[in-house]
Amino acid sequence: MSTDHDHHHHDDPEPAAAPAPDAPANEIFRFTGMDCSEEVAAIERALEPLDGVLGIRAEIVSSKVTVYHDGSLQRAEITTAINRSGVTVSEGDGEAGRPMLPTILVGVSGTATGLGLLLQWLDVEPGWISDAAFFVAIVAGGWLILPKAVRSLRSLSLDMNVLMTVAVVGAVAIGEHAEGAAVVFLFALSELLESWSVGRARQAIRALMKLAPETALVKRDGAVTEVEAATVEVGETVLVKSGQRVPLDGKVTSGDSAIDQSPITGESMPVEKSVGDTVFAGTINGDGSLEIETTKAANDTTLSRIIQMVEDAQSSKAPAQRFVDAFAKIYTPAVMVLALVLAVAPPLLFGQPWMDWIYRALVLLVIACPCALVIATPVSVVSGLTALARRGVLVKGGAYLEALGSLKSLALDKTGTITEGKPKVVEIQRVTDASAKEVLRIAAAIDTHSTHPLAQAIVRHAEKKGISFSPCDDYQGVKGRGAEGRIDGHAYFVGNHRFAHELAVCSEELEARLAKIEEAARSVVVVGHKPHDDCKGEVIGVLAIADTIRPGAKAAIQQMHEAGLQKVVMLSGDNTKTAQAIAREAGIDEAYGDLLPEDKIERVKAMAKEFGSVGMIGDGVNDAPALAAATVGIAMGAAGTDTAIETADIALMRDDLSMVAEAIRLGRRTLNMIRFNIAFALGIKAIFLVLAVLGMTSLWLAILADTGATLLVIANSLRLLRTTRK
């Protein structure tokens, strides 16, 4: 699946466009040969001078660059400019196989270097034979480095290729041919290996793309034809045979089957599907055959949004990445200046031998490459993001992955998160001489207008009991309190404890009754006459509604504590006593009840103040404001709801609280890995800086250390992809 021309407008703030004849547009280009931040910088430099370019966004791992322009540029003009930067635009989906030339050149360079060293060691006369071998090595490896260095200098910037070229030319100039050859070979090798390893991370994203089948069997005009999945319209009927992958999101219109949803939700057990159920593209059909009415086009399925999110997530930089980028901008020029001073000052000021100090300066140049440092974060982030996506946890960017790793506290919504979210009426208490039937009839007549879970529970209960009721007149919902309406000409209300207070219909006897129900972890719904004109109103009955705790909730909360959360707090619109009773049962540290949506935001902000960072878990619809207020908003059971994927920073594709602890653990691992990688890369640099100034290291050792550091950092990051459930 190629995301070419999806025209996704990203959330990046776009610079103000110059007035242009055409509408603003964005073009997406895919590449071969984009493996290091150097190439990204080169592309940015090549495109910035073009008139009409508004912004550029490059993603190394998905080898994709999005160019935002005012519509006045042709695709061909942009392509030419990019190709000038040394990266090749590939038409198609961007992975046109790795070109063989770099591999061959690196092989030649390595063989020639080895041969030269052998000849030197054997003291073969004349001496120029070994030098010739080194020369071949330098030319072969330099073929990959010199053009990039020249381009970089043309645009007045210093990158690694320039540093390496200077180091090699310097080494040859002072007669150190062997070292020059070794530097070229090792540097070219490290670039090659780096591109392979970035390829590994890329593979992981590609594997996601291959989940959705290319073709679909569509029923058209009574016949079944096989067409490209991308051409199927919303509302057409698609046939999915047993064992096939579902091509598009849709609803089952005929047939029953068990579907393996693990590619989307990460759940291992197949899920039974029958008429009316939703199915997702990329999931695998079991034994039955199904007919599905499509509900989404190919570029809008849940799967394509997951892929889009994983790709977009890479370009939203993690804080560690921003630090590294800023550091590298200062570090490289600073070391260049230091090298220059080191080469010139001791010989000029203290009469030291020139060759010695020039050599030390060259070693310093090699150390000035920030590659291990720059690659440390993106590869870790992409590996972490992909590992989580495979398990049905979608993280919207490196920044959130880091935030997830440093979470200290978590707030959760009660209904549908801790409890099943399927409340049932368990008791009806009469307060006056009105019968239980009458109390239920009045409550159902008002609540039939509402979509609130408690209201729906009451309506369901009335229907089950066979009580007939007609919807009330003048219905009015009262936010966070309940509702009111007219039945048979009388004003009635249904609502929570707070509503009864505000209507001044509470008595001590009623208070005691409500307290008892609430302590049993049940929600109360008070039903009564609403005070009006000359009638002072009265309560006629109380409904007790229970919502069972999810089976795995207690274990999941315990795992969250084990994953390093200091405090887990439950927020609920339900009364405080009920909330606290449920919290005790689930092992939650604190519970707050009687909260209106704006109170939830206040609580979340207070927790953020106390702990520095706070996560919020909700079902993404009514919790949207609180999710947005948290450092990290996590939506549960997002596979079916678009809003959750939109509003939350992290979306759990299946309704399973234990995934939260898993996500936090992986977030922590990723964060620790990034910190280790950066510290390791900086440590190696620091050691070699000192050794270089003291003249205690050689050129090839410095480059070996640099290459080694880069590869270790990458290999370490790719370990995240292998993590399976602990």
C-alpha cells in the first residue's frame, strides 16, 4: 500500500503561504539511499531555494519526504532538485531493492586495504605496490563519499562526508596511506551497515502494509469479480472466503465465522463474527465464508490509519531527538575548529613537529562525526513504535513514547474502563405508595430520550419486565445531574443524589437509604415529582444500579503499579461512595466521584502538577477534554471508534486494561535504551577526544570506535523489535 498522494494534511504548523495562483499542495516522494540524517539535511538544502516551497518533512525510516508547496511547482521540478542532493527519488513504493554498487565498492575497498596491509607487513619491495593497493581502496570507498562532500561544500555546510574527505586527504598528504585507506573503507562500511539496519526497521513497517490484500472479490451485477481493493467503493459487497484476509473495513451482511484480529488488536483468540458485526481490513477469516458491506475506502481503513500513524509518529520528534539534533549542530563545527587549532598552534607556538600534530588533528576530525549520536534516537523510537503497533498499541509519536516511559501517575475513567460499562438495575425501592412498576415506568419514559449508560440500563430493564411506557414530553437533560420531563401532564425528574439535593426533595430518611446503596458500590437513580409552582415535589422511588468490575481489572492495576506507576486514581461522574467502593475492590489508590467533565480536567491538571506527568485512560468520546489535558491521553478499545484514534495520544486497539502496563513497560524500555544509546555514543566520543589530543590513538582506531558505536547503538535499538511478552 503506497500512501502516495493521500494528501494527508499533517498537524505541523505550516508556514504562511505566499499568494499563489494554485491552491497549496503537498507531494510525497519515496527514495532509495536515504539512511542517515545527512541525506535529510541534503534534501532540505536542495529544496529550500525553490520558490513556492512552504515546508519539508523527511522521515528516514519510511524513506519518505513530504514537500508542502503553494501549488506553483511541478512534481518534476521538485524531483530534479532532490536528485541533485544525491538521493534518488524512486517512483513506486520506494523500495526498489538496494542498489548493488555501494556493496561492491565497499567490498573492493576492504579487499584492497587488506591486501595493502598484508604487502606492507611482508615488506614487499618496491614500496609503491602496497601504496597502489591503498590507492585503489581509497578511490573505491571515496566514490561513495566524495560526491556527497562536494555537494555539501557547495551549499556551504560541513557534514560527515566533508570531515572524512579532509581526514583522508590529510592522511595521504602526510604519507599515512594505510590509515587513509582504512578510514575510507571503515567509513563506507559503516554507512552501508547503517543503511541495512535502517532497512530492518523499515521492513517492520512494510510488514504492516502487506497485511491488507491487494485485491478483493466484489459482487457486481450478480457476478463475483476480482478487482483491486483500492477501487472498491464504500457500500459495495465483498466476498471473503475461509482463510482469506479481509480486504476492507466493513459490516458482515451474511455468514458466520471466527476472525483472527491479531494484526489490528493484538488479541490472540479469534473473535466470532456474524451479521451486523464490524470487521477490519488485514484480519484473517477462519472457517466460514462471509459477505461484507464495505464501510471505508482502502486508504481510510483502520489498518491504513495505523500505518499512517506509525509513519507520522516518526516525524514527530522525541525530545531526546531534538536535544541530539541541536547538540550535533554545535558539536561538529566546534570539533572542526578545535582540530584546526590543534594542527596549527603547537607547531607555530611551541616549535612542535608539524606531522605529529596534523595527524592528531585528523583523528579529531574523524571523531567529530555525530552519526552514532544522531541515529541513536530514531531507530529506538521506530523499533518501539512498531513493536507496540504489532501488539495493538498505537502511539502517535516519539514524544509520547518517551512520555509513556516516564509516567508516574495515571487517572482512569470508571465506566467502561474499570467496570464493564454494562450497568443493570438490581433493585427498585419504593418511597411512597407508588408501586415499583410505576417508579420504573416513569423513569423509563424520561430516560428513553437519553444515551447515558445508566438511562439505557433503566430502559432495558423496563422492556425486559414488559412494562409499557411512552416517551415523556418536554424532555430536558441536565448535564451531570439527570433529566426531567412531563408524563400525563405532571412534571417528573430522574437523576443522581446531587440532583435530588438541588431540587430540595432530600430527607434524612432518603439520605440514609441512598448512603446504604452507595456503600454497596452501586449507583443510585432517584425518581420523583419535580417541585413546581405550588407543588413542593417528592421522591417516589430509588433505583439501585450495579456495574460489574471487568474480570482482569484488579490484575491490570497491579501490573501498572509493578510497571512503576506511583499512583493510580479513578475519576467518575458517579457518586463518591460508589466510586470509592469500586476503587477498593480493584486495588486503585484513590477515587473521586461526583465529577462533572470540567472537574475531571481539574483533577488531571492537579495530578500533573503533583507528579510532573500524568496519563489519562478513557473511552475517548466523553473523556476527550480530560484526555487532552493529560500528558499522555490513552483511549481504550479504539479499533471501532475513530474519535478515540483522533483525540488520544495512544490508542489501545482492544478493550484490555492489561495492555496499559505492557505499553508503559515498553515505553520505559525504549526510553532507557535511548538514554543508554546517547550516553554511550557521547562517552565514546569523549574518550577519543582526550586520546586524540594526547596523541594516544590512531586514525583507523578512531573510525573503528565511531563505526562500532554506531552499529552497537543500532543493534541495541533493533532489540526492541524482538521483545515479546514478558
